[in-house]
Amino acid sequence: MSLIQILIIGSNPPIMETIERLINREGIWKATIAFSNDDALEKLHSTNFKMVLLCAGIDQEKLFKEKLLKLYPNLPVITHYGGGSGLLFAEIYQAIL
Amino acid sequence: MAQTVLHKANTRGVADHGWLKSYQSFSFAGYYNPDRINFGALRVLNDDIVTGGMGFGEHPHDNMEIISIPLEGELQHKDSMGNVATIKAGEIQVMSAGTGIFHSEYNSDKDNPAKFLQIWLFPNQRNVTPRYDQILLENQHKKNEFIQILSPDKDDAGVWIYQNAWFNLAYFDAENSRTYQLHQPGNGVYIFVLKGQIEVNGQLLETRDGFGIWETDAFDIKAVGDAEFLVMEVPMEF
């Protein structure tokens, strides 16, 4: 079975690495990090992601979310809160279950 | 007419990690219940017991207002902003995680558990500069009044956070009742009973029950016996 691809976008490297590790640890999801908006757009163009998580420190976050929703209307774009395992899994379950 | 929701204590999620027993009013980590995600801006209410000498190793947070209220024992706090502190019963700790913070919380008392409430609220601003604060609660055992411990205002009683929320602790003698007046239209109130029995809007609540009420400006709370409880007013839309 192929892994569900999740794009995580944010600018705080230690937190992004933690979120990546937490997602990948589940064994059914595969996280890909984008550290900038341009990086995210490039990755979205080349990979079929099932959802996007917007993490801390995104440039012009609100506008960027609107842009993503316009470009990919069927892609869940979720604003992530908490920076760790506390809310992460509920956010993913709510988006893709 | 006021809307209400009742969360009986024994319907909460439970995580038992040996060193940590956590009773979770809303979905958290491995506990997922789509009907229990949040109450307005209140996203996490964990009733935690940490074994003596154990604790939460260093871990990150971002974009969340995190409030800890110790009920028994003490926790040693260290964070990536250089704060080192001990927090104990009678105090309240707040972290605005903002762009990101790492911290650890340990029960430094090897012989006794630490019991505390861990409460997370969605912030009204994302990506703020992280901050930490803790204060000793004043008037903490004043009876039959609402004792404000948190607000959005730096100059008001208690700690402040990036959200239009107000928290009050209350220690009521049996048969005492008071009216709680909400601060802001559109807010709701989540009441968590720490000890004893109270009645809210005709609903009997027992120890560790949670009760949400919204679409009202005010409501009465009556202690059935001696009771301690936490009143959390939060925006329902945020």
C-alpha cells in the first residue's frame, strides 16, 4: 500500500523535523517538508499530496493559504497548531478520513 | 436560548504512559473523538498526573496559548528562551508558543506525584514572539467569588494571553450561588469541576465533569456541596 503524502510547510527547522518524524512514525503517512512558499509550490507541482499542513512562520500565511486553495481546490489545506503530537493527528484525521 | 454540552468525567479520553496518566476532555495525541475536538477556542483540557521524578522531556510547541495550573505537587520548567522555574499549586503558568518554543516539565519531587491541568487555547494571532510567564495566584482561596486568573489584558488580574478569554477559579461553600456574567458577546463558557458538586443551568455536575454553555449573556452556578471549579470563558468563533 502506498503511503499518504502530506506536505508540511513552515520555517522553524527543529519543529518541522519533529512534525516530519511524528507523521512518518505512523507508517501510513509520508511527510515532505517545504521551508518556503516557493519550495511548497514546486513540491505541489511535482507530487500528488493528499493534504497540506501550514505550520509556524509562513510568509503571508493567510494569502498563501488562499492561493493554495485557488490552485488546488480539492486539496485540504489545514492550519496546524501546537507544533507537536498533541493536535497533529486529529488535524490529519479530520482532513483525510 | 442557551446551548449546552455535558462531558461526564468518565467519558474523557485516557492515556496511561506509566509515568503519566492523562485524562483528556478533548481529542489529544492518540485519543481521537470527532465529537470532542474543541469548545470554541478551548482546544485541550488535560487532567494530568506525573509520577515523582518523571516528566515531559524537551519537546516543541508553536502557535498555541498553553496554560498550566498545578493542583498538587510541583513541576520544574525549562525552555528554549532560557527560563528555568518551578511551578507549584497556587500558581499558574502561561506560554504563548508563537513561532516556536521547546520546553521540558519535570516533577522534581521523587516521592510524590504532580497533578496539574494542561489547557491549550487557539491564539487570536499566529506567529507571535514566544513568551513565558508564571505568577502566584492572589486571593486563591477566597470563598464564594469568581477569582480571575487569566484575561487578554496585561493590566488585569492573573496572567494574560493572545485570546479574548477569561478564566476564573472558584471555591464555593455548599448552597452558595453566583451569577456568571460573560465579558464578551459570542463567547461561551466551559466549566470544569475540580472537586464537589455544582449545578449550572439546572445541570448537576460532579468532580471532573465538564460543561459548556453558550448563546447566553449570563447564567447561575450553585454549589450543591462544598465545591471547587474552573470557569473558562472563550470565543466560540475565532
